[in-house]
Amino acid sequence: MAGKIKSKTDVSARAESKNRLLNCRFCGNKVEVVLAITPSGKKKMRRLCCEN
């Protein structure tokens, strides 16, 4: 085979998507993602920003 063999997982693409900033569509600030646990014990990811 000519050229480099490409790996199955593209590590640079994963790192780029992880470092990409999420901006709020309402105020434009950075969105913080937190894990919230409901009183019944269910886990839920919440995005905090301007509370819209």
C-alpha cells in the first residue's frame, strides 16, 4: 500500500470537537454542561447559561 494507513479512530477530530466552544443561541455566552440528579434518582445533563 502506498501512503499512510489511516486509523479507525480519528483522534484529532475527537479532540477538536471536545475543545469546540458551545455558545448560547440567545445571549452568545459559553454554555456550561452539568449533570443534574432528580429527586427520583434519574440523571440528566443540563446546559446552563442565561437560563432560557
